[in-house]
Amino acid sequence: MMNCNNDELTNSAMEREEVMLRDYYLRHSEELKPDVDTGFEEFKEQHFRKGRAGVVKSLYWVAACIAASVMIMVYVGHKDGREVQPVATDVASEFVAYERNVSAVREITVTSGGITKVVKSKNLDYLAQKSNVLAEIQTVRTPYGTTAEVTLADGTEIILNAGGILTFPATFTGGERRVTLRGEAYFKVAGDSAHPFIVDAGNMETRVTGTEFNVRAYGAADAVVALVEGSVDVSTSSDKKHLSPGEGALITANGMLRTENIDADAVRAWTSGEFYFDNEEMLVVAREIGRWYGINVVFNNMRHAHTKVFFSASRYETLADIIAIINSFDNVKMQLEKDKIVVN
């Protein structure tokens, strides 16, 4: 184990205090757009100096010390903008946490009837136009740094995260409402007990009749369903789980499902334009940053990938600002090098 002295722990707590105050400001600000720093500094002047010691004692205690004796692993990249799969190795080497596709779409596109068009609006409403649209399969793709809001013909509302692909019929027919997702999306499903709503996300399927939930399925190593309201059934080829509000299900290495408690605010943070990580590993943080800003992220040492941090910021900050915030934690350093971020 690494040794941490009292000064390091105190500095870490002070950094987390500032991050949490930033998060509080973001959640209570009417504007999440880029000029967060000015408002945050004003907020900090009013609140940061009041009762500092008392605030520190009430913070989440994020582990600043982690086990250093972990197996070194290399992440082999595939240039499709997805997370890469871990392969064990006994050689210490640089590995990729996120590798973007250099030819990936740069604007929101919709493919219908074999024709792909760029759309300027981030709001796609199939409910309003369903009488004028043929029952063709629609595919919506979002680029880096952009989300899209899609209202389906049944009234279901979906927010599609960056680097996502959502496929669905312009109008639903038959006994079910089925959509296919690659990436991450937040669903508010219109109630209809006679026609279950099904999200096909690769190795994982989610079935509901009306509820709110989040599905992340960028790859087998990062597939999880988180339920906010209602109930859902999550299944794979070999397992099935019924979730209640506040529960999540993820696929384990052996293909089975594991349930765990989730923080609804953390699950929904991205839909409000926030990065929000509560005691998450830097590997998870790096993937999100890489996906949002469309930049490769690599680690020089696997040990740093397992460092846990509390991190919150607006997704509309510049990449330089995000790197500066993370570097303020001291336990991990990010550096921008040409077309990639290197974590040292």
C-alpha cells in the first residue's frame, strides 16, 4: 500500500471540499453554459470561507491511498470510439482507456430509408410528425460533445448521450415497442401495459411498460442499466434481474448480472450537462472525458487507473479547464499531448 501522511490527506479533503462546492453551485445555477468559473468564484467567496473545518468533516472520504500491487493490464484499442477490452499481461506498458474513431460523425445525423442526413436541431420529435412519416427504421447518431433529445411516436422521451446510436421505427406496430441502443441514453417511457417497451443493447435487454431509467452500453466492459422510477426487467442470454428504483444491473466478466444500489442524481447528471463522479476510478472518468471531447486517453501506469476521485464539473467547460480541475487533486496528473491525453 502507498503511504499517505496527514498533510496529504488534509490537502485531499480540501480539494474535495472545493469540488463539492463547485457541484453545489452547478446544481443550483440556472445556467450550465461555459462561464461557470466566474460565478463559482463569486459563490466561493460567499461560502467557501465559512465553517471550513466543519464542512471538511462532512465530506465524502474519497480514498487517496489505493493498493499499488495490482496486475498490470493493457487495453487494446479498436478504432470505433468504444472502450477497449482488458488483456492481462506481465509487462508494464501504456494502455488505452478510450480511443476515438478519427472518421466518426461530427454532427447529429438521422438515417431513414437508407438516406443519411445531417440535422441542425438537437430535438427530434416523431410524435408530432408521426402521421407524416412512413413506418421506416430511423437511426440517430450523436457526435462527440453533443446530446440529442428524441421523442418517439408513442410519446417516450429519450436523451441520447455523445457517441450514441439509437435505432427505432418511426411508428410502432405489433405487440411491442423495441429500440436498439449502442452508447448511453436516458429513457422516460410512455406507459402502455399492452405494449412493453424493450431496449436492445447488445448483450443486454431491458423490458418495461412505463418508467425512467438509464442504459449505458458502449461495450461489454461498460454495460449497465440504472433504474430511477418504476420497475424494469434486465436480461442477458444467461441471467435475468428485476430492478426496483435505486437499483442498477451490470454484466460481470462471466456474463451474469450483478445488482447494486445507484445514486439517481449521479445517473442523471449527464442529462443536465454535468460530469459527476462519486468515488469513481480514474478509468471511468477518463472514458467519459475521452468520449465527450472526442480525444484519445491513455494511462502510463495501470495503478493510476484505479485511483478513486470525487469529481464534478460542467460538461461545457473547456478540455483545458477539465484537465486543470483533475490535476488539482494531486494524486493523478493529466497532460495534453497532440491528439491524446496522457495520465501519469
